[in-house]
Amino acid sequence: MSVDEAIHDLLNFSTDIRSVAVIDTAGEVLVAAPSAAAAALGSAATGLWGAAEACAAASGRSPLDYVVVQDPEYSVAMVRESERCIVALTAPKPAVGLLLFDLRTCLTDAYPPEDAR
């Protein structure tokens, strides 16, 4: 499945997601949908991920594989696997467990592990 197909499926099935982007470890947007809204997520997500990792490291926690930040108007959820991170801007109060599952599935569908190819 291509990354565009995986994101299309994600947006069709996950009704809480308003925009989504896949970024690399440098914060460069690899793909985004809808592109006008999601393109700005790259630098913001990179900064947020860095801050969350610093907090985790300072408290002696293991490296992160996801971050979720919520406020009354929206949520930001990110999942990292390997060299890529998927970030989504959602409606308020999403079902976080399901959202993380959907993001991880999208990333795995778009970029299957080398041994699964």
C-alpha cells in the first residue's frame, strides 16, 4: 500500500483526525493531508517531540514511541517508528487508544518493516 493510500484510509476511518502528516527525523514533511493544513505540522511536531523526549529523559523514562497533547479545542497525537513519525491534529477528546492504533497502523501500512516485504 502506498503512503497516500494509507493516509486516505486513515482519514476515511478515523473521524476524529482533521489533518495528518508523516515526517522524517529532521522534521521534513514527507506527505500531508490535507496538505495546506498539515504541512505546518512538521516543525511544530519536531519541537513537541523534542520537548517530550527531554522531559522523559529527565525523569529517567525510556525513549518515547508516542506523544499525545490535548486541550479543550483539539489534540495532537504522534507515533514514531524507525525513521518516521506520523502526527495528527484531531477534534477534541479523541479516543486516544484507538487514535494511536490507527496512526501506528497507517505508518506500518505505508512503510512496512524491511523483513515484512
